[in-house]
Amino acid sequence: MARIGKIEREGATGETERLFLAAEALLGRAPNFYRYLANSPLVAKMLLPLNAVLMTKKAR
């Protein structure tokens, strides 16, 4: 079975770099989860706002 590769923040460009910047802005960092999701930036961008809401104190 093939494994999904993790994209490192330092090598990110274009849409992937914007994803990492957005994750850092909303979450304070780019979690490993988003390093794997960066293989599909569209999916990652859809999950980022949901993740940010769930991480707030009001959602806990």
C-alpha cells in the first residue's frame, strides 16, 4: 500500500504555501495534519476553517 508523503513547510510554494500561511494565521502553527493534507490543497482549505472553529474555547 502506498503512503501519503508529508510536505515540508520550507519547500512549499504557490497554493501550498498559502495553505501553510493560513493555517499559521488561524491556528498559530501548521500542524502535521496539514502537512499531509497539503497534497490536496483544496481539501485542506475546506477543513481549515472547521478546524479553527473547533480549536476555539467556545467549541470545547
